[in-house]
Amino acid sequence: MTMQALLLEAVEQRVLRRLDAQFAMMVAGNDQPAVMLAAAILSRDAGEGHVCLPLSRLVVDDKTPAPLQACFALVGEAINWQDVLLQSHGVSTGDLPTPLILCAERLYLNRMWRNELAIARFFNESNQPLPYDPPQLHQTLNALFDDSGSVNWQKVAAAVALTRRISVISGGPGTGKTTTVAKLLAALIQMAGEQKCRIRLAAPTGKAAARLTESLGGALQKLPLNDAQRTLFPNEASTLHRLLGAQPGSQRLRYHAGNPLHLDVLVVDEASMIDLTMMSRLIDALPPHARVIFLGDRDQLASVEAGAVLGDICHYASAGYTLPRAQELSELTGCSIEGTSDPVAGALRDSLCLLQKSYRFGSDSGIGQLAAAVNRGDRNAIRAVFNGDFQDIEKKPLQTGEEYLAMLEDAVQGYQRFLHCVHQQESPEAVIAAFGEYQLLCALREGPFGVTGLNERLEQTLSQKRKIIRQPHSRWYEGRPVMISRNDSALGLFNGDIGIALDRGQGLRVWFQMPDGSVKSVQPSRLPEHETAWAMTVHKSQGSEFDHAVLILPVQMSPVITRELVYTAITRARKRLSLYVDERVLAQAVTTRIERRSGLSAIFESV
């Protein structure tokens, strides 16, 4: 059999996507079976979120599916992948515009290689120290941050961001990322004096942007600023798509290297959700003088698309600062900061700060304890948390049909206040706020434990109980929550935005809360692609928080159920967390880490 026939067989057996096989056939013919196979595997891996394919992975092992084993048998075992690939017209080392790039034993799609290179250069070469007045900065920091006796990591984070063009602040829920940023922006405004400082705020999704707007606005009220200084603060955050000027029906953005953004300081929240391509486009659009502050939680899920940029960067946060940088930050903050003599990725490490103290979850919080235990992968500690006397968490089984029905009944109760607001014809703002109090989160998309199946079953239950009134032959009803799944910049709606269908005298319209707090309504027929949102995937919930979050895991283990997924779901809960989960599945999940292969670490360490 030819390699082409074997790849098509792998497609039939769902080991590869049709796209992977077609791409491989475009790159190489049957006279280059090894190149065709490498291209197909690279394309598949890119679809799974990997940026590159190390050549060491081009081997058969216990996990290799049978159709791919047949492909490897055709090319033979004793193959020098480097030589074979570089003999192909479809592969180069970056000196020619080829579909595949081979760089330091790593195979890339051309676009991925260019994006990764741009990001590496940005964090390595563009991140120069900024001039500052040490006494002035020391005084400003002391005025804004309390002296706590131990190391005040919020103060250190502000000092890091104020002395570097590019900085990354990572921390779990309740560690005070927003408070830190509000204070450091206040410091920038105070130190700029008469000079105007153009500040913009952005986040990957509409929900995350709205949350950033709300939380920064709240933090701003508590700061010692005069009216003139307050006016310099931006009053709303936008999505990254809106910031970069995404245009309907086009991949082109309004802002790029030839037409950079008009700003001096950019704050980007929920940076873990930014994929490789979006990060590259954002970097491309920044003016050379702009200061950039990335916020996020390195332990959360990476983006759905390829890459885990924040995770790759924050990998070095635990290595500590270089000795000169530790001394500089100690003098500026008055905190005693230890440095290390390890030179690896020194410039990058000196731009990072890890916030380590949670102000939201104390020792009496089951949510906080569980999140920490999951993050460590400590199964004994997880068991101890569930056996403890915590009021804010509960774990329920989901093995039988009766238990599944009980979970649906619990969900009806959970959405009770929201449904009451809908029936009472309360304002769209009140209805949207009520919906944000409770949320079902799933690991899977399909099946009875996935988003699709659960939404369907819950709608049936709500309809039977007369909580919603469904119209024949229509998916629409008053109170239907929907989530946008495709950006539509013309309507100002973006992937992840949640709206509620309500009739307020103009027929059924879908109401959305915008980042500035206002609401707008859209006719259902005009909506871009969307889906019902009684239940959503954990991925889609990133950037949101709910008073009561409910995680539903299937009874069988799945590759998508990982430590990062469970941690992200737990940290969506503000006050209460419910888990419907089999103990064995949970135990396995917390020991399974997401792997996202990229070359960023290798590039950072080679500098």
C-alpha cells in the first residue's frame, strides 16, 4: 500500500483528520512517504494544541494507533529523519518559504514557527529595563502598598512592572492581581506627572473583559488619586479582537506593525487563554515604546488553539530572580528577596512575578484547600478536604440513572433565582446578573455528561416542570441562555459572550452585557454561531466566575480530563462548589498533566 492509501485509512478510523491527510499530500508525494507521514502527524498535533513536533516523537510506541503503525512500517525503522526531511522541497530550516520548517530537531508548520520566533524575540530582545528615579519609585510604592512584615508580593509585582517594558504577573484566584494592577497603574499615572499616559485594558473574551472592567473600577475607588488622575484610567476593557480591530469576514486586523495601536500602556488579563497566533498578532501591533503587563494564572487551562505561552513563560517564575535583580527589587520595595546565580533565562525571569498569597480563600475555605491540593496533584490531601467539615464544597456520586436525575433536579434548583427573575419580567441587567450566580461546567462536549447532552436533558426537565415554555419547531424560548461561538465584530459580539433571550415588548430578543456595563439586544436571527449555555465546557468558562460552580465529570476517564481542567473548574467558584464525580476518575485526573509541546523554553534557555 502507498502512504497516501494508509493515511486515508487512518482518516477512516478517525486516527487523523481529513485535513491532516490532505495537508500531508500537498507537502509530499508517494515518492516521499516519510515526509508525508511527518507532515500528517505534525498537522494532527497542531490540531491538538502543540506548536511543534520533536523528531524524537516520530517513533512507534505502545500508544501508537494501528493505522499509524502501518505507516511507520512502510518507511522503516532505521531512518534519519533530519536528512530525509531536509531533502524535501517542502521543508527548510527557515531560509526558504516552505510549508514545513525544521529547527533544532523540531518540525514546525511555517506559520507556527514564525509566530513562536516573534514571541521569543519579543520577550528576549524587546524587554529592556526602563529608566526610573529610585527614590521617587520607592516613595510611590510605599504610599500605595502596606508594609506587611513578610514579602509583599503585590508590591514586588508592581516594582517588576514599573521597571521593565514587558512584565508577567501570575497568581491564583484571590491573590490580588487586579488590586496590584490598579495600584501599579496609579503609580504610573502619578510618576508621569504632566505627561499623558494612554492606558488600554484588554482580555481574550467579552466576559473576562467585563470582569476586568468591573474589578478594576472597584479597586480604583479605593486609591489616593485626584479627579484629574482618575480621568486617565480607562473606563472599560475590550476584547483582544476588538482592540486589534478584527474585521467581519476577514483575517486581517486594523492594527498591525504598519499601523500600531495608539497606547502607552497595555494591560492584558487572563493571559493563559491567549494562543500562539493571537499573542503574535498582539505583539505585532504594539508600538515600540509601549509597556505591556500580562496577568493570568499559569496553572489554568491553556488556550483551545495551539500553544501555552503563559505556561511556557511562567515556568521560570519558580527559579527566582537573578542576584542583581533581587537586590534592585529589595531596595525598591523594602522586602527581603532572595536571588539565584543560575543564568538560565535570566532576562525573562527578571520580568516575572508570582503572587503567592490568596486573600479570598483562607484556611477555612474548602474551595481554596481543594484548589491547592489539586494543583499539587496530592490525592491524599484531596481526600482529606472532602472528609473535612467545609461548608463551601460538596461531592456527589454520578454512577446510576437515579443519581443523574438527582443532579438534574439540583440544577433546576440552582437556576431557580434566575428563572424567577425571567418570570417576574425583571430588567435584562438583573436577569443576566442572576444567570451568573450558578453554572454547570462539563469536561466533555458530547454525551450525557457533556454540554450537548446535558443542555438537552435540562431543557426537557425545565419544560416538564413548566419553568420554560418551548415553542413547537423552535429552539427559542424566553429565558434561553446562549453563548456566542464565533466573533462578529460588526455586532460587537465575540466568542464566549453570554446572552439571555427575553421578550421586553419587542418580541424575543437576546440581551448581552457589554464590557462597559451597558446592555444591548440582538434579534435571534442576526446572531452569529451560538449554542445553549445552561451547561458550558470548563474551557469556555475561563475568564468567568460564579457564586456557585458545579463540575460534572463522566464516569469514564477521558484524555481531556486533566489536573489543569479540574483546577480551572474549581477556581470558577466564588462561594460554593459542587462536584458530581467518580472518585477514581478524579484521582486519575489530578495526576494527568496537559502537555503542550513548543520550542519557547529551548529558545529562552539558549540565549
